[in-house]
Amino acid sequence: MSMKINKPSYNPGLKLYTCELTDGFRLSFHKEEGVITQLSDSESLIQSLLQPLIDGTKGWFTKPLAKEWLQPRISFDTPTSEIPADFEGTADYQATKLIISKDSFVFQCSIMELKPVEKVMIDFKEEGVEAVDAVDAVEAKEEIPLVESTPLGIGPTRRILQKEVVMKARAKAARALFKAERLTLEYSQLYGEDTDWENEGSETDN
């Protein structure tokens, strides 16, 4: 870890020492649908800070710091309230100061970078599938008016629109199946032939 702890300044009123940090470590948070989740493992980070803290503050205390004493006294101040209310994505915080009191070592962190989540764009057009005739093309355009013009957004609106498209497609497929079964029945009644043609080659009636 390349972090450097600079010499402290003392506040006699608060009885606190404040140290500016150079190349402080980073903590990451993810915000989605109003829920903020820390991506960094605090326990692992604390373990990695023990030795740098002991080395960086050598000679400052009347008694050298011990890892066992120091570990439970380390904490982080990451003001997640600074993340914009309408923001969704990852927020990276960087440690900028170390506040030392009699019983605590608090790393103050500030937002360094906001990485918005990528917007999802859904295209319902299937590759290699062409419209059977002009009527089907017009019907498809009427059923899915947003496919070619406006990308669907994130959240409930996208889900509702996608569900409507699926339901319409299923209804259309059901109508096509019903029509196919009716035509098959009429053919069998007229010609008295088996209509299991899937495994047969093409035939031409004379």
C-alpha cells in the first residue's frame, strides 16, 4: 500500500489529531433502486491497514501501537448521503484524512468518482426472420410501437412493456396454431390423407 500518513495537527478543544493522507485507499459502493451496498470488504481492508498505520505513526505515541489493540479501533467515515438521489451506479470513495483520538482511528473518505450504470436497450427484432407478407409487417409494427423508435428504460416501465409484448406474441401464436389445426382438419376431411408431412419430401399434386 502506497498510502502516506502526513504529520498530525492537534485540535485541543476536540482533543483530536488530524492527519492528511497522500494516495489514500479507495472504497466502492453500488447504488441501485435506492439501495446502497458496499462492494469493498471492510475486514480485509482493516487487516491491510494495520502495518501501514503502525509504520506511518512510529514515534508519535509514548507506547508503540500493537495490531491487536489497533484493529478494533479502526473505522471509516464514508458519507453516502453525498451520492445524488437520482444516481444509480458505482461510487468510489478515497480516504483523505485520518482522525486520531484516544480510542479511535477514523479514516475520512470523500467521493472521487461516480460511474453511472449502463442503460439497458432491448431490441425485439429477430435476426433472419422476415415478414411473410405486408399485412403481418403492418400488424407487427402496430403491436410493438416502441421497438424502432424509443429504447425502453430501466425499472417497472420496461418490465410492463416487455410483458405486454410477450402476451401479444403468445396470443398471435395461439391464433396461428388454431388456424393451422382447422386447415389440417379440412384437408383430412377432403382428401382422407395423413397430414404428418414433417418427415416427408415435397410432393406436387397432379
